[in-house]
Amino acid sequence: MDETTEKKQVSRLEMLEKLLDNMKFGSITLIVQDGKIIQIDKTEKYRLKD
């Protein structure tokens, strides 16, 4: 793995950490192509109180 690829992987991991830190309920889906993350989908749910 070259330095550029390694930096991209680290930045993607940092992005995932930020998404997880700011989310209470929901899901994160990683789209992978040729062994690399090409897309991150975030679905957040909001719980409404009665």
C-alpha cells in the first residue's frame, strides 16, 4: 500500500469516526468496489416523544 492510499484510508476512517460521534440512532453503510470504500451512506433516525 503506497502512502497516498494509506492517507485515503485514514481519512475515511476519520470520517467514519466523526459520523459515529454525531449520531444517536441510525445506520452507516459502506459501499465497496475492488476492495476499496467508494461511498458512505448515512441514515439517521430521530426519535419523537409523544
